[in-house]
Amino acid sequence: MRKTWHVLLGLASSAVLLSGCAGKEKSVLDPKNPVTITMWNNYTGAQQDAFNDMVAEFNENRGKELGVYVKASSEGSVTDVEQYVLEAAEKKVGARELPNIFTAYSDTVYTVDQMGLIEDLGPYFTDEEKEEYVEGYLQEGMFGKDGELKIFPVAKATEVFALNTTDWDKFAQATGASKDKLSTLEGVVETAEAYYKWTDSLTPEEGDGKAFYGRDSMANYMIIGAAQLGHPIYEKAEDGQVQIHLEEETARKLWDAYYVPYINGYFTSAGRFRSDDMKTGALISFAGSSAGATFFPEEVFLNDEESYPIELEILPVPVFEGGTGCAVQQGAGMAVTKGSEAEIAGSVEFLKWFTDTEQNVCFSVESGYLPVKKEANDMELIKKSLDGNEMTIRTMEVAIETILDYGTAYPLAMDNAGTVRNLLEYSMSDKAAADREAVAASMEKGASREEAVAAFDTDENFRQWYAEFCGKLEEALK
């Protein structure tokens, strides 16, 4: 992959004028007096290796030509990066200087932007340049009434549905189950109930059926589910302020399609990630990030000594029946902090180079993310770089189709964004897990599954949860 960069860089060198931004005729960059751009990121493993290679490539070629040297450092997790950035922005004792570029999500960038420390990147890109990027990716990083571009997209992901077809085929042959039902959430719930009852019937004991499905991010489920049902949780008002609400009817549909099957044992979430649950055989399907394709299991481990290989099929994440197609878009972007003209121009030049098609495809396929330019989301280009990795190819293929064919939803930048997302992530899922344990305890004492579940699957229980959720949401928005 790297061998093509030198050729492209040479072509770019002869074709691109040395301009610091779209509206400036004269460059503020000087190859004889290079500017150093500090950059903090959260990349690890393959991502970090791929990114470091690209930074070195930039510094040796395009950066040298322009007079820009990028000094990048991995600071740990994205949470670590955000902590260090906030400490630097607040000038806490012992904190380092703010970097010129850092990776982060919207809540952190929003907070730092409120301090007046984030550069609006919009003026540094022409309309033609902006048009080259997937529209939703740019919009996610736009803040305020005037839509200032504060977070630049560099690599994105969505969610896919992974199905263990090895165990599915046994179930389908025995029951006549159809994959066609897996395109909707209602169909997944119906299938999950049938799978639980079928696996329960395979043993003499009652109530030991297996879960069929799980999902990694409940916040994503809440956000895209509400959007599919026509009532987005996040909405931006005309003045640029973000409004948050979850209508009761929408909340009930979200509840019925997750909480109810969960307490019945049809869904589960035992391990840290649902791919872990598939690996142990706790479930045979899940919704998870397309960026996790390299972690999707190839075997099911029954115990320390027994395992068997499985085949996976990657499908689009199911949507609500009759709802609008909507998928989540996620992945940290890069923000540029205020600085000298040369520092900002150098930062912009690196971002333009990094997200150019050839470089971005190379980084994306090595890190498991999706490219951010429209022309880079070309499976023929991606396949050439993936060298026959069928699982990743299929995952990226489904992910790209999903992003380009569906609408997308994502959390908007606002005060207390992290608190709101945590509420979406844990409010329903924690209650479902706790109530499932109570159901299991009742069954151990002799109650049937139906009797145990009936104590929780009530209108009153839903209304109590919904009232508590709305109360916590209102408190977070004060």
C-alpha cells in the first residue's frame, strides 16, 4: 500500500499550490523555516502503526515541501486524550501546552470551543473541497447557528449485524426460521423468541434456552431507533441550540424491542462486548461497530478444552418495521486549536493530505474504519488494499452501503453531552440486566419463565422507568 504514496505525492507536489487556506493567495508556510505541528491521538495497535507510518510519509515528502513537520504522540484512550486536552485548556498545574491537533468526540471539542480555543476550519476549505466529503461526516463536526466546522472527520464507522450461520443453519433447518425476518427489529425479537424456545426444547430442563441477539451500544440503539421512528432524540433549533427529548410512544417501542426480550432471556449482554458473547456461545447474533471486524470470532469456545469453528455472515443492522432507514455514524474526529497562521495552515494541510483518497483508504483498511471522502468509499479501491481479507471486506461493504443508502444519526455537540450519552447508554440496559437477574432468581425458586417475566413486563414498570429517565434527562440539561 505504501509504495503508491510516493507516486501520488509527487503528482500532488506539482499540481498543488502552497496555500495555507482556501481564501489566501500567498502561503504563510516556508520550507526554509518549517513549523512543527503537535498532535495528540488515541490510536493504539494497528491504528497507531498505520498512523505513525503516514505521519512519517507526510513529514518526508509533502510536509518537507510545504515546511510542515507533524509531531504525533499516542496518549492512550480517547478518554485520556480528552482529559489531557481539558487540563491543558484549563491551564492546570503540570499540564502541557495544548497541541495543535487532537482527536476527540464532540462533547470535549464543544467544551474547549466554549473557551474560545478551537479554530473554525470551514474557511480553509473551498466549497468544491467540502463537496468531496461524505456530507454527514462534515455536518457532525459543525457547531452553532452558523455551522462552524470545529471537528474534521478523518475515519468513521457505523454498525453491522453479525450472524453465526453455523449455529443459525441448525436452528433454521429445525424450525424453518428465515433470515428475511432479520431485517427488522420486530423480526429479530420474534426470531429470538423462537430460538430461545427451540434451544430450551433441546434439554430436559425447562427455562434454560439460549439468547439469540445482543448489541454493543445502547446509546446508539436509542439514538438511531428514535430517528427511525420519526422522533429524533437530538434536534438542532434555528438558533443552533440542541434540544433533547424522548417521546413516550417512541420510548415504549424502544422498550418493547429491547427490555422485554432481554428479561425473557431472548437477548443478552454477558461479556464486555457482544463479540465476546458470541465467542462463548452465549448468543449467535449481535449488532456492533463495523470497526470491530478484526475482532469478530471465528470459533465458539464451550470451555477451556472444547471449541468449534463458525462462519459469520455480515448484514445491515435491523431497523424498526415501517421506520425510516437510519444508521449511526461514529468515530473520533480531529480538532485544530487556535494558534499562529503558520500553525493553523500547517494543521489544515496535514488534514487535507491525510484525508485524501489514497492515504485515507490505506489508513482506513489498516485500522478498520471507513474513509471519509465519497470517492474513497469505493469497494474496488478498498479490496485492492485489503488483500483478500474476506471478513473485513464484507463488513466494510455492508457498512459503506449502510452509510450511503440510509440517513445517519449521531449525538450533537452540547453542554453535558457526556452525561446525556451515559444516560442513553445505561438507563434501559442496566434496568434490563437487573430485572433479568430477578427473573432468573424467581425461576430458580420454581416460577415459570412466563410467571417471572409477568412481574416486570407491565405498563406500570415502563412508566416508572420512563419517568425516572425523563427526570434524569431534565437534570442533565439544566
